[in-house]
Amino acid sequence: MKELKEYNDYVEIVKRYLSQYGRMQGTAESMRMKAKAIRAELSEGSDIAAPISKYGDQAGGGSPELNAVEAAADRRTKKAKMAAWCEAQADVIEHRLELVDHALACLDEREQRLVKGYYFEKKRWVDLASEMNFSETWARKTGGRAVKTMAAIIFGEDAVPEQMAFHFAVL
């Protein structure tokens, strides 16, 4: 992830996490399925019988090309690395989703309703405001503040503008 320096960068990241929440869940699940399929393929194991090696008179011990056994081992290693990479990617995505879930749970009930309604259910601010018997302006502002609160929860003090940060003095 790129270096984030501005407060709005963190807020925009949280908005992107919220709007792509379902897609992120699907991606994590797909990565886990891909890793599982690769591992299943590796466990089936197609052992190749080693042919008799002939190395010739070269100082290096023969041709630079891999023989059948070495090539099969190389493919297995690459597949194992791919499975591990898929698992790692799924872990990263699921961690982000956990952070979003935690930050959402830290909001009050009205803020949760606004954020879930707007980002997950794809409702308009005016519709959410109408359901909750408030003005559209109130819904938009409260929803915006909720996302900023989530950014502070997810990214910590870096995501809070200097004038809003809590500073504790030790006496």
C-alpha cells in the first residue's frame, strides 16, 4: 500500500473498503479455494521415476537444462509458492475486512445504520434519512463523520488530523 500522508487518504481508503466489501469477501474466498485446489493437486503427487543420469565431461556436470525429475520438482515448488501466496493474499484481505467489521461495531446504532445502508445496501442518503425521520443533510453529514471515525479506528492516530488528535500530557 502506498504511503498515506493526508487525512483524506485514510478516509478514502475506508470508503473504498466499504464500497468493495462484498467483492473483497468474494476475492478472499476465491484465493482460499485456489490455494486449496493447488494443494490438492500437489497432494495427489505424480511421482516421476528418475531416469539414469548422464553428465558428460563438462566441469559443471552436464547440460544447463533440468531433467524430468528436476523439472517436476521445480513445478511442484512453484505451485507450492503459488498456494502460499494465495493464502497470504486471502489473509490480508480478511484482515482488512475484520478491521472494517470492528470499526463498524464501534459506531453507535444510527451511524451503523447509515453506513450499512449507504455502502452495503446501496441506498441513497435521502432514502436513509426518510427511513430514520431525519433530513438528508443530517444523514449525509452523520454518515461522513461515521466514516471518518472508522478511519481513525482502523488506521489509528495517523488518520486523524492534527487539530483533532488526542494528546495526553504526562505530569
